[in-house]
Amino acid sequence: MSKTTTYAPPATEASSAVVANRWGDPESALEASRLELVYGSQLAHNGQYYEPPIPFEGLARLRRVNPHHSPLPEFVANWVVRYMKPHPLIQRQELRRMLIDYETTGNGFLRRHTDQAGRTVRISHQPTINTRRAADPARYGYLKPDTREFQLFYGVEILHHAQHETLQQMYGTPYWIGAMQSILLGEDVRIFPRLFFKNGGSTGDMVVTSGLTGKEQENVEGIVGKVKGGGRFLRMVFQFSRGKIDEMVKVIPYSTGSDKIDFSKLANLSSDDVLDAWGIRAELVGMTPDTPGGSGDLDKLKRMWHEGGVIPRQQALQDLLEGVLPVPLAFYGYDELDTAYSG
């Protein structure tokens, strides 16, 4: 929709009304509403359940916007369950799904199914996206996807695997949240150039007219208003009094300095911050390292990641399931796995 501002100077023979119109207000690649989804709100319950401080939906959407952040929750989950020893009560796939939720949102849930004697007969994955802690923190429930009606779990025990949050202990917060702005930057630096080229390689222009009749000015505004390009950059139309410019219609492009921005450096900055937040080297996930020739012996990098990233996650899972499983959850060591598979 066009916005029109009219300035009427004192009436003299040498002056007339100045009219300015513009179309296509600049918009960020990410709308403000999407940023609000991931900034979160104060922890509170609505009488039925506690709202997560950072909405699970917002954290899940962040996986879709950055090519470096997107594969990491699944990469970590795959690495952990790869070393899991077969267990009669929990399938590798169920644990893998829970871990992807956990790495994405800082919260993962498992369902403990029992027999009439209270013995565990099966452990299954409970999707995080619709699971909530009830107003009674000792209980859990889920939001029905179709109606968003909250229903408490009955006859099923929920095991909550949460990354520790120092500000509150109701829900976890993912460790990578400090890289949230870099994740969003990675999307912006890819969307802006795309919109720039879709807009004809321009960030906008000013169409200046002089000495046109009212009808002619309306015709110019009607034509210019329909030419929106990508619809993300500013276009303005000015009508000046006679004699202010040489041409009756003049197009003046303007620049916001985008031609001086090195988008590749911004993209690299984003990817480096994301990988640093996860504590993962680029080579481990099949990405090209910034350092020519790589960052060292790949086997040593794998061992370092296994000791510093995988084993602590395995121990946390064992702590979660301690006393729940009649047979403890166990994992192969780094050097045991190939032998176990081949033997």
C-alpha cells in the first residue's frame, strides 16, 4: 500500500504542492514475530501446565533456517546411539528420536510402560513438541495437536531429560542458545542477496517528476506502484514544482552500502559461531574447515569429540534410566565398536 505525504508551501507564483509517495517498505529477512518466538518469555503456568521459557516450536524452526545448525542435533544423536549396546526394553530408534528433541530444544522425554506389578516392560519416545510439565510439577501432560487441549498422562511415567538451566529447573535450555543470533545471521546473509537479485540488482530508487499535470502524475504513480520487484526494497516517488529538475521524469537509484558488504565473511562468521557453540569441528560433520589443509588428525578429532561430547551424554542417559531398567543401559567404548560389529 502506498503512503502519501503532501506538503503545501505558501502560495506563490514560483511554488506548488510537493507530493511524495513510496511503495515497498524495507523488511528484514526475518520478521519480528519470528524473533519473538525464540527470545522466549518468563516461566509461568496457565493453571494447567508450565509454558517453556523458550517455545519449543521456535527452537525447532531454527533448525530449518541455517545450513550449519540444521544437521547437528541429528549428528550428535546418531553418534551417541551408534555406541549403544542392544537392550531388550529400549530400541535404538526410540532413543535416537528423543536425543534429537533433546539436542534441539534442551528437553527430551521418554515414556516408561509398566506391567501390573510396576515393572518396566518398554521405554518409548514421547515427542517434546507437545509435552508439558503440569501445574503440579511432579506430573506431565501433552497438548493435542489438533485442538491444543491439555491432557494429563495416566498410567504412564514420563522421564524428563533436560539440559540444566540455572535460571529455572522446570525445563532445559539448549547449550547452543548463545549462537542464536549467529544462526539467524546465517539465514539473513543468504536471503538478502537472493532478494537483491530478484529485485533486479537494486535496493530501490527514487522517481522524481516535475511539471506533470495531476493526471500525468497519477499515471506515473500507478505504473511505479505496480513495479515491486522482490517486494522487499523501498521505492519513492516525488513530485516537485516546475523548474526544480531538468527532466520531467528522473529515476535516481540509491545504495544502502550493500555493495560493500562481504557476505561470504558474514556467512563464515555465522558457521564458525554455530560450530563453536556445539563444540564440534567442521571436519566431523563433513563441512569444509576454514584452516587450509584441515585442523589436524581426523582420528584425534574424533577421539576428542567422543571423550568430551559423547561420553558425557551417554553418562547422562545412564543416570536418567538408572533404577528404571532392570538391565542397565550400556555403551561400547570408542575402540570396541568395530570389533563388536565384526565379531
